[in-house]
Amino acid sequence: MTLLAQPYIRYPAITVDELIRLNMATLGEAIQVRRFARFSLG
């Protein structure tokens, strides 16, 4: 599973990619994911 295809943690109805696109439309700026951290439980 890729980061952009995962459900957004606060609003599981949308994916991370959809969240980025919504914010790009609101801000009018290009948004790029430059880095992220992966955590594993258990």
C-alpha cells in the first residue's frame, strides 16, 4: 500500500491523495510530499 492511497487518519472517507488535492485547490499552490515517517505497532 502506498502513502497516497491510504485513508487519511482524521477522515477515513478520503485518501491522503484526495486531501492533498483538496488543499491544493484551496491554497492555489502545488503541494508535494517530501518525506514521511512510518511507524509500526506491536
